[in-house]
Amino acid sequence: MASSVVRGVAAGAAGVAASAPSRTQQVEHRQMPCTLSTPFRGAALKTKSLAVNRKASQKARSIVAAAEGFRSPGLMSEQGYPGLSGAASPITSISNIETPYSALMGDIRADGQGPPPGMVERFQGVISQLFQHRIIRCGGAVDDDMANIIVAQLLYLDAADPGKDIIMYVNSPGGSVTAGMAIFDTMRHIRCDVSTVCVGLAASMGAFLLSGGTKGKRYALPNARIMIHQPLGGAQGQQTDVEIQANEILHHKANLNGYLAYHTGQPLEKIVSDTDRDFFMSSKEAMEYGLIDGVISNPLKALTPTPTPTPTPTPA
């Protein structure tokens, strides 16, 4: 009896050993990679390719959004980013190239420095809208940065439509003579008439640019102030260097006085005498002096050309 029990236990153990996989087989089974059979391998590769293409497409859309932000900052989507559809504005603001609002480039500003971002964006939006109506601004001190922007705006508007006037609002205390002459020469170079309007103050080079507008289209608001004077400069160093700088200032003085005499119709001797010191004028006095052609209270209405009435034919 005992021997039969032992034989049964041994047979059961042998059966279990035969049915269970070896340790080597278990290790090989755990290390076997999870792969798909041949009919599904193409689908897996296609799925991976679609995922890569989708990621590239999203990146491309971001790049397009950034490009739209540079080209037309006013074209915005509901999320506040530049739109991806629709025609871009025919005229964009040159000043927006500096700090464009796009999906990839934010407003670069040190912490606590400068106006709030929202105020900057709203201001740039207003300037862009005015630029689309062929209105540019000469505001603040006349320097090289301002001159480069205004020159670019004048050239662009002239290329866009040489038959329409450009309106330039002047509110400037003056500044660099060479920068102002760059703006003045461009005003004379382009084919468009440039109508100048003084708001606030036009002094020194600002008054010169005001008088440099197209004759018959130079205006000022009722409470604006205009001031002319001789160029201001200084020199230091050796006697020869001081003499060179003094001759350069005399050249600018003679050049500006000659243009002022031509713009105003005043004798050159009177211009030289009046610009020897600061010479302030009101809008009415500047009109009588010849610096401007009229004093207006509604610039946009006054600058809008009135249609020529069609003559009615007389009955035969």
C-alpha cells in the first residue's frame, strides 16, 4: 500500500514537471518583445507617420501665425493671436516691426520698465489705423530713429498710391538738423503732396518741417505754438577742430534760413534777424508770417478734398 502511494506521488510530480515550462523557457518568454504580426505592421508605421506629420503641421501653423503677426498685427483671432485666415491689411504700420505681437514673440520688456503691455498694444493699434488712412505723426524730439521711421512711411505710402495726399501731424520741440533734413528731403522726393498740421508745439526743426509741407496745405490748430531760431551746437578740442565744427553750423544756418525764406516768402534779412533768438508765434501770427497757410479747428474735415461741382448744361 505504501509503495503504491509513493508511486502515485512520483507520477504526479513527473506530470507537473512535464507540463511546466523550463526556467530557460520562462526567461525567454519574458524577454520576448511585444511585436505585431506582419499584416498590422504597415498600419503601425502609418500611425507613427501621421503623428509626426501632425506635430510638424502644428509647428508650421505656429510659424505662419508668427509671420502673420509681423505682417499684419491688427489681424487677430479670437484667442488673441494673429489670425491664420483672411486677407491681410493692405497697409501695415512700420513701427510695429519693432515689437510685433505674435504667437512666438512676446513683448520684450524688463520688469517694471516701460508702460503696461496692454497700453503699448493699444497705442500701436491706433498708430496702425491712422497709417492706413495715410496719416503719420512727427511727435517728440527729431532724431535718427524717428527720421528712419517717417522716411520709410513716406516712401511706402508714395509707392502704395502716389495720387493721394499724406497728412503729417507735427508736435515736436525740434532736434537733430541732419535727421530733420532727411525727412524734409524725402517729403520733396516723393510724388505725393504732404499736408502738415501743427498740434501743440512745432519748434526749431519741428517748425521747419511744418513749413516744408506742400504750399497751400500747411495748417495749425488754433492754440498751437510755432517757434523758429538758429541752429544750436557746440565744439571742443583743438582750434582746427573747433573751426571745422563752427563752419558746419554756419552751413546749416545758411541752408535753413534760405529754405525758410523760400517757404514763407519773407526776405532773407528778416529771417536772419528773427532767427537770431527764439521767435515764438501763435497760429494766426504764423499764418501771417507765411509758415502755414491756414488755422483750422477740424483738420480732417478741412483736409478732405471737396468734390468739384459738375456744371449743369444750359438749355439750348
